Amino acid sequence: MARSARSRRTTAALAALSLGMLALTACNGDAKDDAAAPGAHATPSATSADKGTSTPSPTSPGGSGSGSSAGSGGGKSSDSPSTPAPSKTASDDGQDGGVGMCETTDLSYNVTVASRPVNHALLTASNKGSDPCLLSANELVITIPGLDGAAGHMGPEGKDWILKPGEKAYAGILFSHADTAGGKSANKVEVALAASESPTTVPINGGPVTVNDSQVTTFFGTAEDALTY
């Protein structure tokens, strides 16, 4: 009887021990499964947020594409001052410094017989406008109404210069040589600053004069120089 009771207790103890071991094995197995599958506890929203932070969309306003572009542009404007637009080139039609050529109608004229030298008159041309103009020194054309051809040129060639408003230029006109007989009487001349322009008629103060072989100088800056030839 005593042995039979001990045998049953031993069997019960072994059975309990076996159940405990099975339970422990089952717990360890569940723990291993949990450790082997961490994704089961991660939320989809967290994974999506991580992806959005590490790889932003290139079309997103806050993405690295637009941010990089804006940063690059800002750096250029601060580090390299913008080159100012070139100023517009003056429209001078091939003339000097943007100043237009003097036209015959831009000037007023006076022709007065000179006391010396004989048979000469002084032409005074004044810029009557409010703007400067480029005076062509060597293209002056003097004609006598009723006579064919223009006066020939005498003296040295001059240089073109900018005639300011109110400024004067001078030229000497020779009407006839002392050793040339005959001629035509004239009391006015026609003046043009170039052969291509229509002349303006100017009365001769102190005339009339006798014309038989007319010549004219270039424009000078003083009356004395103009009457030297």
C-alpha cells in the first residue's frame, strides 16, 4: 500500500513536470516567433513617414529638388551682382557721338562785304537750334543766282566740329579776282551745307558785288581765319 502510494505520487510529479516543461517550451516558442517578426508591431503610417522623410518627391514644394534650385539661385544673386543691361547705343546714323549732322535749315546766315581783302565777303553761320550738331567743314556750297556752277574751294581743308547752340562758324567768299575783267552783278548768294541739300538764299550786306570767278573757304572758328585767303 505504501509503495503503491509513493508510485502514484512519483507518477503525478513526473506528469506535472512534463506539463511544466511543455508550457515553458510553448512560451519560448511564442517569444521566438515574436522576435522573428518585428514588422508585425510596426505601423504602416510610421513606415510611410520614414519613406517620405528620406526620399522626398521631386515635385513637392518642400522637396530637395525645389529647395536645391532655390538655394542655387539665391546664392548666385548674392555672390555675383547682376550685370546691368547694356545701355542702348545712341542712334547717330553713322555720325559722331550720337550728334546729328548740321542741316542747312539748322543754321542762320549772314553775308557781309568785307573791307579787306577786296572783293571778299564774310559768311557767318549760327546754330539757331537748341541742340548741338556736327558741322561739316569742307562741304559748304556757295552759288550765285543766275550763274552756272558753285564756287570753287580755296585755302586748307578744315575739320568737322560740333557746333553748339548759338555758336558761330565763319567762311570767306571771294567774288572776283582783281586781274579778271568783267563779271555779273549780284546782291545775294545761295548757301547749302552739302550739295545734296536745298540751298537757302542770303542777301549780301554791302552789295551788290561783281562776280566773275567765285571761291569759298572751309568753315573756321574765327572771322580773321576765314578772311585770310
